[in-house]
Amino acid sequence: MKSNRKLRYGMIGGGEGAFIGAVHRLAASLDGQMELVAGAFSSDAKNSRRTGEKLFLDPRRVYDSFETMARVEAAMPEQDRLDFVSIVTPNFLHAPVAGLFLKSGFHVVCDKPMTLSLREALELRRIVQKTRRVFALTHNYTGYPMVKEARDWVRSGKIGRVLKIVAEYPQGWLLDRIEKQGHKQAAWRSDPKKAGNSCCLGDIGTHAENLGRYITGLKIEKLCADFTSFVPGRKLEDDANLLIQYQGGARGVLHCSQVSCGEENNLNIRVYGTLGALAWHQEHPNELKLTLKGQPARILRRGNAYLGSAAKAGSRLPFGHPEAFIEAFANIYTEVAAAIRAQSRRGGAGEFDFPTVDDGVYGMAFLDAAVRSAQSRSKWTPFPKLPIKQ
Amino acid sequence: MKSNRKLRYGMIGGGEGAFIGAVHRLAASLDGQMELVAGAFSSDAKNSRRTGEKLFLDPRRVYDSFETMARVEAAMPEQDRLDFVSIVTPNFLHAPVAGLFLKSGFHVVCDKPMTLSLREALELRRIVQKTRRVFALTHNYTGYPMVKEARDWVRSGKIGRVLKIVAEYPQGWLLDRIEKQGHKQAAWRSDPKKAGNSCCLGDIGTHAENLGRYITGLKIEKLCADFTSFVPGRKLEDDANLLIQYQGGARGVLHCSQVSCGEENNLNIRVYGTLGALAWHQEHPNELKLTLKGQPARILRRGNAYLGSAAKAGSRLPFGHPEAFIEAFANIYTEVAAAIRAQSRRGGAGEFDFPTVDDGVYGMAFLDAAVRSAQSRSKWTPFPKLPIKQ
Amino acid sequence: MKSNRKLRYGMIGGGEGAFIGAVHRLAASLDGQMELVAGAFSSDAKNSRRTGEKLFLDPRRVYDSFETMARVEAAMPEQDRLDFVSIVTPNFLHAPVAGLFLKSGFHVVCDKPMTLSLREALELRRIVQKTRRVFALTHNYTGYPMVKEARDWVRSGKIGRVLKIVAEYPQGWLLDRIEKQGHKQAAWRSDPKKAGNSCCLGDIGTHAENLGRYITGLKIEKLCADFTSFVPGRKLEDDANLLIQYQGGARGVLHCSQVSCGEENNLNIRVYGTLGALAWHQEHPNELKLTLKGQPARILRRGNAYLGSAAKAGSRLPFGHPEAFIEAFANIYTEVAAAIRAQSRRGGAGEFDFPTVDDGVYGMAFLDAAVRSAQSRSKWTPFPKLPIKQ
Amino acid sequence: MKSNRKLRYGMIGGGEGAFIGAVHRLAASLDGQMELVAGAFSSDAKNSRRTGEKLFLDPRRVYDSFETMARVEAAMPEQDRLDFVSIVTPNFLHAPVAGLFLKSGFHVVCDKPMTLSLREALELRRIVQKTRRVFALTHNYTGYPMVKEARDWVRSGKIGRVLKIVAEYPQGWLLDRIEKQGHKQAAWRSDPKKAGNSCCLGDIGTHAENLGRYITGLKIEKLCADFTSFVPGRKLEDDANLLIQYQGGARGVLHCSQVSCGEENNLNIRVYGTLGALAWHQEHPNELKLTLKGQPARILRRGNAYLGSAAKAGSRLPFGHPEAFIEAFANIYTEVAAAIRAQSRRGGAGEFDFPTVDDGVYGMAFLDAAVRSAQSRSKWTPFPKLPIKQ
């Protein structure tokens, strides 16, 4: 690969009526490191074409189906060929689309949750290992600089042994049954065939779990889940609350909801250790509260010289010029781009800071255990044994 | 009783080294409605005497034991006799002291948790009913005006049907084993003989439960508790997390801790309904966040004309002149004073806004169920049936 | 004076319809160090009597006029005689009432602004010096523990040389002309005969000035004021904005208003030094933000072991149990009580932490200069030379 | 112009060591509406080349001087020619560079303050009028959706007549004399030859002034300024405080600083009207506080259905997914792109929401008046008469 060029990528999903596709495009374009050149934006051919046109794409590279796209793009000459694809479809398509593009030789960025089931996740992991392609899962909240700073504080031991994680993620947008009112995103997320066997925990609770694990490295030993479908007629849960016991003795509380009136996207995490504590709120992402034992709380802010290298690397603007969601999301893409460039140079991905297929497997195992717990009369459901490094 | 005089009260407990006794005295004296005239402040006679002297008490009314105090004070002529006593001892003395003073004819204000066990609580309730004395339990957080405002919003139906309560109460003061370093309050709270079979949930979790019940009126159907003693050697739990199912289908998350580094007294509650949501933080008590569906969040603030009558009645200062812990605590005493004066006038307590012996019974049932759940392998432990109006 | 008794005080002003009188009584009674035993609560004899009755006072010590009160109380035997009086009348009575009671042998606590004019202030100062009585001015915001902590940080040099003070005090309660609608407090405050030649700056701006001086010790060299009466028909200013140059080169911005819609009592101060900065907000008074150069901001909170001795001494409750307006106000009274007891013991007042008659003189000089500046076409109006230690 | 293509732009300034150039590039690329294809990034040819290479530019379109760039690019065939240029140089180059590119037929986006002097600003305005090119000044803070919402509330009359604006913009990054330590941005900003006759007010105070005018439409009648150079040896002011009287009687306080320790980029504005008030803080830009008279404060948040059309149009993400500085900045570019496309279609710019050359003239008049006031002994300096619609 010629090093001094932008990467080229294509997108599957993300047509009109979608939400996360546009976010991926904003994130991918932000740093000027890559350009969108192809897409199968919708199973509706007209939608796909209109979307491509708005994005100034060459109409010949706008496809009606992802299968056609994979075939045609794989046959492109190297100077035009895609470097990677972004998969932003509903959940049920993640595994087949990702599998096909990986096998067709492309690197893959995929939205979460990774698959419909733990089994599918493990199968996708085998494909990634076999094809040796870069595979990234967009647990985008780990892209925030102050989350990276939090991770540094925990991993360096400066807040001591972690005793407790309180992770919460309340939203309120599904308080009415809008899936019956033409709301496309609500429709597939609440449909077991398209979303899998969880709505709330799969859509947002997995972010909260992933965030806690990213910061602390703690692995779950067992958990206890209470799922509720508050809105009549809804098949999947719209509220999920969990007690967690981590390996090594730490405890966790994780609660999330899509029916918490007035809540927008209120992902919060607090990590309490023997020597200090951290708190981070997604809706005010440029700040990290750090309280060391016996000392006043400190408000660490993005962009300052006192931060660690990971927070600095994930930051574009000076202090006081807030960065937010898109910038954090872009950090995932930036790391992916670096990994792709590195692999192209060295034949190996090296160490980059983005969620991998193993994170996806772990997340699906978490969902799997939580769904089983929600149906169980036993207090504790053990976390599955996984063939990944935990 | 002569109406135009201050009430007279005595105190049991609250000597040097104690914390909550001084708070009760500040609260009782604030509104100039009552005066402290007697006390058995400590089982250590010298401590009791020194405390009485600092409080400008007549030394003849400072006692070495609560038994003596009850006997002597009951024999006083009416113009000197106590109207009520405040019990601020460690938990294990609540029931015997309260029982004795009730039977000796005095009204009683008692700190929480009410007793050592549910059985004791039910017995105390019988004594209250039999003696027809005013009995108040100082779940002081319900004294905050903005908590009363929250209650009004829920009880009037304006936030719709309550779906979820998230109550949290993290503290960090027991992160070290200070009970072995001469810290008296830590010592008795972590000693099963003096505190009962719970430390964290009994000391603070009961406040969180009571607060949720005060605001919403919801009763627990079943619960699932995870207790942990993080500090080595500590016999009782210093961290407790609960999932709750309420009668009627609402869900709850209640988590509390005494080992959450950096947390001071961070009691928070959020109530989510079908039409709106409320959030209140004890550390910023003059504000109540209200979010009605589809509307911007509103920050209701103490002292404003737009508030309901209960919030107004519990308020002394104009808006912007913050009131806080002592003032809220004083509201309990003010209501008790009104009840005592009313009973003296009419022979009946009428309707006053303070926590009663029934609240104490309910709280002990909550503790009882939670302790049993923490030891159980079943997910859900049913809440006990109680002979009180639930 | 017998040391082991409560102090006795009387009140002038503070009858029905008043605001600040009740606040003084709450503050005075809080710590159980003093009791109200006499009063001339209103020039309306019935109002005075009704007020005395509600306060459980002996009717013989409730007076129709402050002159009678001074005469009768001064003739009381020592075991009944007042130790001090609290003056909570409209401004125009401060000087005559204070003068009379000082000359009658009583210590005095007086509300601010101290007098109607700088001349009156200087005269009152002479009386205080001559009578050698304790005289305290209730610039109550200096009673907050975290304000004392701020003072410690500045005075110890830890934030370096002070460069700038930004003090603001917006309120909104006079946005309508409520002085014409029977609002007694608005009526006298906007009446030049009763309030003096300033409404907004005199009522609240002086608090902001005093607060800045308390924390930093900086004295004003010259100032530039812009006064506005926004509400038609109002004779005195309801909005005042000032640029300030301090002795030694620091700069100041002080703005206050009574017509800032939605503002309650939003006194804020920020002090910027060469090594650090401090920020304190009266509406969240338990916190002090401290930012040392190159370091994250720290949130210092009342009640913690890391605070200095002044903040600790001004604090009653453990961390996380918020204290607020009454408690801070009570700190003034507590210091006054200590000064009175000390003088009674030693014949000298010693060092106590409350605003003195010199602070009152300074405040009146500030008002005097600001009023002159508001009428001047010159940018800078020099601060008057004063015979006090500046 | 072919409508279905990205716009092409070039950049003058923004090489290594610069700050704002990179911000412009992030903002321009965000929405995928335009691409950078040429640049003269530095007067240092190597710096310019290295910068072009990192940005994946064709080396033939990376220039050593802006004069060469203007000449060569103007001669390009239409299918390659730039649509516009972005000028991100130090202030002293704004006028010559903008003038040259306008005369060469290009639209221009220019950083602020627009010129070195009011005279230069008026001359640039004549060029813009004559060449009929789109000219935008990047007062980027007006690009924030919640600022647009604030403007809607004021302009619709819903907060009544505006009485007072409090605008503040403290920073702390120039607390040390870093202009002597190789800090390029500090060096030119504090150099009168490159920055003009103001440092602090020109760099940030103009943003605060512009923001107030954008929201309220109020024009200044007269002002009073106090400038200080706190850091020894610094020629231009690093702290500036102003009292303002607006046409029609409203009052203003505007204070800004570059030596306020611990402040990052704390642009805040409060607008008080007769019926309501607004407050917006740049460091938490997704929220707008609105308080209507007699009602609780409301926290309006970006992305919600209850907002007006301007706030909605300036927003990319759903509520709770915070947007920030780059997104707001991008809104300026997006409007410029729409204006350029519209002009190309219709020959006229129409109505677009970005700061114009008239805003630049106004801003320079503000600087001019403030600098004169700072040197004057009169309290009030009148605002210049301008040939623009005020």
C-alpha cells in the first residue's frame, strides 16, 4: 500500500433513516485520514442510491446488496480497492456481512453488539484469526481521552485495588412504543429477529460493561440480572439491572434503561479503589473526577499537560475547547487506520487501542449470561468460559 | 400543657465522642421551640457530666444512667417535667430505652435503625400503640423541603406511574479499619452486638430505602441483596447492593457503601415515571430536578413561590439562601413538637409529617429481608408480611 | 459574668413582615450559646407584642420602642440584664439604635450596611472605641467555612500575588416594582430615606466587596461605577457594575443586580493569583474550587481533615452533611459570644473572627465612592482616606 | 459549478506549530462537503511542504507564498480550481491575503479579528462588496446550536426586553511569559506588529462581544475599558474589563483575561431580560439555561424536539451524544458552503448564518473604541459611527 494516501473505505448500512451510519462517516472523515468511496447503504436500492449521491460517491460504487459489493470491490485493481469496510447494519447482519468481507480480503470495522449470539461471535473470531484482517468493534466510548486517562490511573495501580464499579446507562427514548410508529431504529432494536435476545442490555448495557472492563481490566465471575419490559407489547427488555461479582472479589452494579424519562444518553461510570476513585460522565466527557484517599477531588480535564500519554494522543484541541462524541468515535477509526497502515507495512497489527473481536466475544458472553440469569431463579449465573485471553 | 412555652426535652446518648447527638441538639434548638433540660449522655458518668456542663444544664438533671433518668424525671412536677426524650445511643439501646421512656409517659424521638431486629421493632410498636405517646424516628432526609416537593409530584400523579427507583448512598469513611483505631462511631457500627446484623445497610441503606418509600409510597415485594465486607476482619458488610421489585411492577436499584473512596454522604435518588422523572442529591439539597416527558429538565429550587405547600412549610429562608442538613433535621423536630402540642390539646396526634414507628418496623423488615437475601442462593427473597398499613 | 450560662440578648427590629430578624434569631439560637429574652421588634406596638409572644418571651420584656427598651434593660439587675442586642432594623435606624445601646452599656450586633453615610459610620466608630463594647457587623457570608478556607489560601501566599478579583452578586427579586405592592422589605430598601443613597450596591454589593476584602485583604485604590435604575419610577439603582483598581495593582470586576431575572442570591467570587485561583459560590457553599498553576482543579469540601483550622472551627457537621446559610450566620454570633465572654473575663476583646466597626466604615466608604463615581464623568474615583487600619 | 461534488478549498497559514489551522481543517472536513486541495501553510517553505505532505496534498499545489498560490490557483482550469480559501495566519496578514484572494476571484473564510485596524477593516469591506465574493469571519462560537437557540429566544421576544449582558472569557495560558520561550502562538499574539494594538481583547474579548451581539442584536453606544498587562515586559494587555452601555439602555459587563490561573477557555454569557434570562457556557456547550420569570430554570439540551429550527439545523447527533467545538466550527463552514453553492446557482448569497465582513468591521470598531477608552481619563468612550447596518 502506498503510504502517503488516504485510506479508502466502504459502508454497509447507514442509508436514510439510520442513525449510526452517519456517525461512522463523521468519525471516519474527521481527521482527513480516509475517504468513503463505496457503499451498500440499504437493502432498499433507491435508498442506497440516494444516500450515495448525497455523499458524492461514484454511482458505480453504490450497491444494492452487500454481496454484490463484496464481489465487485474485491475484484477492483489495487489502486482503487477498498482498504476496509464499515458495517453499520442492524445486529443480525453483522456476522454474515463481516464474515463475507473478511473472507474477501477486507479489514472490517463493525458496530456492536458484534453478533446475535455467543456462538456466532466465536465463529466470527475464528474467521478473523484465519484471515488475519484487522477487525474493530466500535465500542466508541472507549475512544474518549478522559476514559483513556481513567484506564491509565487504574492500570498503573494509583487508585489501588479496585473494589467496586458502578456503571449506569439510562436513556428514555423508548418510553413510548415508537417501534410501532415507524421509528426504524426502535423497530429493529426491539425485534428479536434483528436485535438478538436483548434490547436494552445489548444496545447500551454492553457499552457500560465494555467501558468498565476497558478501564479496569476486571473480568466477571458471575452475575445476577433483572430484566423488565415496561412498555406493553414489547418483546425484549427495555430495562436491565445487574449485580456483578468480578474475579478477585470486586463488586459491580450495572443498570441501564431505555424507559427512564428525561435521560438522554447518560452513560456514567464510577470506579472505587483502595487508594482512590474515578468518575466519568459521557455527557460531560472532557472531565474526569479523581479522588485520592484523604485528598480533595480533582477535576482532570482534557488537553492538559498533566495528563497521561493515551489521553493526550486521543485529543485534537487545546484545553477548554471541548471535544465530544464524534471526536471520540474518530479515535477508534484513527487507531484502525494506524493498524491497517502498520499491517500493510509490517504484516502484523501490533498494539493499537481499539476494541477487537475478543472484546466482541466477551460482550456476547456477557449478554448470554445476563439473558440466562434474567430467566433463572438462582441468584448467581456464572460467566461462560471463553477461549480468549481474559 | 401550657401552650405558650417551649417544649422541654432530655437526651439519652450524645456525649463526647458521639456525632449524632450534637446534630439532634442543633436541630432541636434551631427554631426556638424547645429546650434541652436533662440528659443521660453517656454510660460513662464523667462524660455525661462534662457534656451536661457544656450544654449549660442544671447538674441535677444530668444522669449517669437512662434508668435513673426515666425514674427521676417521671417524678418531676408537671411544670418542670420533660415533654419528650431524644434517643441517640447505639442501635442496641434504642428498644430498651424507648420502651422505658414510653412506659414512663414520655414522647420519644429515636434515631434509626429503630431496633436490633424486626421482632424488637414489632414489640416497640406495640408499646407505642399501648402508651399512645408520640414516637418519631429520625429518617431526617425526609425533612428536606425538596424531598417533600418530590413526594408531592409523585403522589399527585404528575410524573405518572412510577417505573423505577435508583437510590444510592455511597460513603467512604470506613475504607480503613478505623474501628480498631479508637473511632467510637465506627466501633459500634461495625460490632454486631451493638449495631445488629448489618453495618452499611442498617446505617445508611435504610435511609435510602426510607427516602424512596417516602417519595413514592411504593412497597417492596421482593429483593435480591449482595453484601460484602471489603475490609479484612470486619464482621458486618461495608457495601451492599440490591435489586428490588416493588408491588405493582416497578423496579429498584439500591446500592450503598461505606468503602467508596472519596464519597462523603452522597445520598441520591432518582424516580422515573411514565410521564416524568425526579432527581435529588442530598449534597445539593436545595435543588430538585424534574423532567416531564418531552420537555427540558427543570431545576426546582427551595424557597420559590412555584413550589407546593409541603416544601414551603419545611422552609425558613428565602430562595438562594441555602438551607441544609440541620434545617431538614429540624423539620422532623418541628413536626414532632406540633404533634406533641396537638396531642396535649386534643388528645390525638393528628396528621404530621415525620417518620413513625411503622416506618421503623418497615425499615427493620427491609433489613431483615436483605440480610436473609445476602445469605441466600435464591435470586429473590420475599418481603415479610407486616401488621402495618403498607 | 458567670461563665457557665447562656448569653442573653435582645433584638431591635425583626417583627412580622421582616426577613432578616428571623435569620438572626435562627443563627443566634443554633449553637445553644445564647437566648433571646427581650425585644422591640417593631415600631408598631401590636406587631412587637405578637412577635414576642410567638417567641415565648416574657411580655414585660417586649417593648414598643427601642428607647424604652434601652432604658429599662440597662436598669435590670445583673443576673437578668442583656449581654448584647441585635439590630435588624432598616438601615436608617442602625446608627441611632446602635449608638444608644452602646452608650447604655450593651454589646451590639448590627446588620449591614452599617449606617446611612460615611460620616455616620465614622461617628459610630468613635462611640464603639469610647464605650469599648463589642460591635459586630453581620457580613454573614464571611462566616462560611469555605470562605475562611479561601482566606487561608490567599493569606498564606499559596496562590501567589493576587492579580484579579471577580465578584458578582445577581438577584432578581426586584424585577417588578414590588415596593409599590406592599412588599415591606422592598419598600424600605428602595427608599432613599430609609436605605441611604444606594439600593442594590448597599444591600448586596457591599457583601461582595466585603467578601473580596475578607479573603484577600486587598484595599481599593480607585473605582469606576455604572449605576442603573431599570424599573421605572425607582429612585435608587437596582443594578450596579464596577471596575476596580486595588492598591498594589490588582484589578477587580464587581457586578450586582436586583433585576437579573431568575437569579436568587447568586453571590460568587473568584480570586486569581500568580500561582493559583479560588472560586466560591454562595449557593453551593460547602465547596471551594482551588486551581494551582499547572494542576487539575481541586474541589475542597467542608468537613474534611485536609482543611485549615479556620474552616474546621467554623464547621459543625462531618463532610457530606451540608451546612448552609444559617450555620454561616451563626458563626458570626458564635465568635461574638466568644468575644463577649473573653472581654468579661479579661477586659479585652482579643482576636475574633467577625466583621467589626472598621469593616463597617470601610463598607460605607466604598458605597460613598461608588455613588460619587456613578455620578462622575471621570473614569476613576479615588477611594477615600480613612482613619482605620487599611 | 457542478452541484454534485465536494467544494475545493485552499489554506493560507496553518503549518506546523500553529493551532487554529488544524481546527479549520477538522471543521471543514467534518461534514464531507469540501476537501482541502491546496495551501501555503507557512512562510517557511519546508514547513509548508511538510504540512502539505501530511495532509496528502498534491505537492504541486503546496506553495511557499500566498502570492504565488493566488496567482497559480487563479489560473487553474475550472474543474480543478479552488472554490474558496481559508485564511488562518496571524492577524496582520488577514487583510492583505484576503484582499488578494477576493480580487483573484475566490471566496474567503478568514479568522478573527478581521484586520489590524478599523481602517483596514473598512477597506476590506469595500473589496468584498466590489468583488461580490462570499466572505465569512470565523466567530465560531456562534456556530453552537445552543447559541442559536439562545438567539431565537431573545429575537422572538420571549425573554422580553434585554436589560443586561454579562459576558466573560477568562483564560490562563499567558500567565507566564511564554512568548519568550518559543511559543509561536503566544509570540505573535503579544506582538503589536502582528496582532494589532490589543492582545487579550482582540484574541478573545471580540468573541465575547460578537457572541452577545449575535444573541441579542444589541449595539454598543459607549463603553469604558480597563486594560492591564500583568506579565512584566508584555507590551499588549493580557487582561481587559469593560462596562458597556447599549443603545436603548441595556447595560453590559464584559471581562476577559489570559492570565486567570486555571481558566481554560471559559467563555460564558448571561443575558437578562424583563421576562426571562439565558445562560450559556462554552465549556458545556450542549446546554442552555433558560429561566422565565417566576418559573424554575430549564436546562435546554441540544438535539431535542423542543428546540427551534436554527438549533436543530446546526446539530448532527441525537440528544445525549455531545457535540462540541469542532462541530460548532464546522457549522460556519457548512453555511459558507451553502452560500457558495447558492451563489453559484443563483448569483446571490441569500441568507446564511455565518459572520460576515460587517461583523468584522463591527468587531474592529469595538477594539478601536476599547483601546481608546483604556487610554482615556473619561468614563465613557462613544462607539464609532459605522457605514454598516447596525
